[in-house]
Amino acid sequence: MTRAVTLLLAEDNQNDVVLISKAFEGQRGLNILGAVENGEELLAYLRQEGAYRQAARPDLVLMDIKMPGKNGLEALKEIKADPALRDLPVIMLSTSDRQEDIAESYRSGACSYLVKPVEFQQFREIARVFELYWAGISRLPRP
């Protein structure tokens, strides 16, 4: 690994943003760039529009499904339809364990689907495995 994998969170629940950020602390192979609260903000960030003109493109997006305005599935479909963004890996992170949400996420182009754990220690374990896989084993497209 020559540099840390950068990650952008798309999550409207600020408590979850804090929880995810804390869980990923200490994972040297991962760097969380920041968080956006909905699909519109995510797309503006990725397209470097408005307030995000200087935003660095992340290597991965970790996105909730249920967000206000444009939800995660709608944003995912738009990302995968955009030639400039379609190679960006998007991992869905949701409280939903519904088969319909899982199947729709994969049909729409998600590369993984994770169910949000209830306990912080479970989040820490996910962060550890996430770093091992995405920063150590997997190869990502570079802009």
C-alpha cells in the first residue's frame, strides 16, 4: 500500500457519522475525507460543484440508503449512470436487512452492502476488516 484509501461518508444521521468516524479511527490504511448528508450533496461533492469545487475525489463512498431528498439508491443509480463517476466503488451501509434493499443495491451497482451493527465493538471490527480488504487486498481505480 503506497497511500491510504480515501473514503467519503454519505450519511444524514450525525450520530452515525460520529460513530463511524470513531470506529475507523486508528485505521492507518483509511482516511475519511468527510461526510455529506444526502444524495444531492454527495453528487455535488463528487462532481466538484458549488462549495465542493476543490473537493478531492474519494477512492470509495460509504453510503446510507435512507437519506432525505435524493436517497442512497437514487444517488447510486445516478453515480453509475455518469461516465465520469461510474468506476467509483460505492458501499451501501444501512440499518435495513431487507432482501429487497440488498438486491436493489446490487442491481443498481453497489459493490458491497453492509448492515449497520448495533454495538460499537462490531463497528470497530467492520472497520478493521474494511481496512484490510479495501486498503490491503483490493485494487481500486485511481483518478
